[in-house]
Amino acid sequence: MNIIARSMALFTAACLATTGVAHSAQAVLISTEQAQAVQAVQGAGASDRTQLHAALDREDLVAALQERGVSVEQLRARVDALTDAEAAQLVAQIDAAPAGASIIGTLFTVFIVLLVTDILGFTKVFPFTRAVR
């Protein structure tokens, strides 16, 4: 995945995930099996947070955040405030984000630009076009 795309996805998702979501807690008794399941999930959440913090250690991301007026310390605090599920969802979104524009889209855009310039008479790239000039 492209570093810039991944960084921007991390920044965007972190900002969106921490926009004032309040959580309430309730105390209930749970079984040993439920406690083990929670510990397994918490271990995954900790590794997700570690991955998010590792991304915040990159110099290119820090520079991009500072250009936009975002403090890395504030973003670290927001990552720490994420629930395990939110951290896992954020990491999944980052991993699933495309690395950039597809090559087919880029080639199609170049083709259309050259076709239009051929029709307008500015270039002569394609033999099947006639200039309007």
C-alpha cells in the first residue's frame, strides 16, 4: 500500500472515529470463558493500537500532519481513547484502502486527453482522428 494513502487513511479514520463518541460502562458478572474471550480480544486491540502508534512514528506522516496543523500528541491520545473494536476497524480500513489510482483509470484518462487534443488539432498521436482545424 502506498505510504501516503495509508497515512491519509489513518489520519482521516482517526479523526472520524474520535468525534465525541461517549461510552457508558456497566458492571456484570462474567464466566471464565467470557473473561478469556475478552482477554483474547484485548490482546488484538493492543496490537492494533501498537500498529497505529507505529504509523504515527513515521517522519512522512508527522510532516503531513504538521502541515495540516494536527498535533501528533493529540492524535496519539485519540488512538489511545479508541475502543478495541474501533482500533481493529481502523486498522482494517487502512489495510483495505487502495494504494492510489488504478493504472487502468490513469491510462484511460491519458487516452482521452490525447484523443481530445488530436481532435482539436494540437497533437497528431492517433491516425484514426481528423482535426477540426
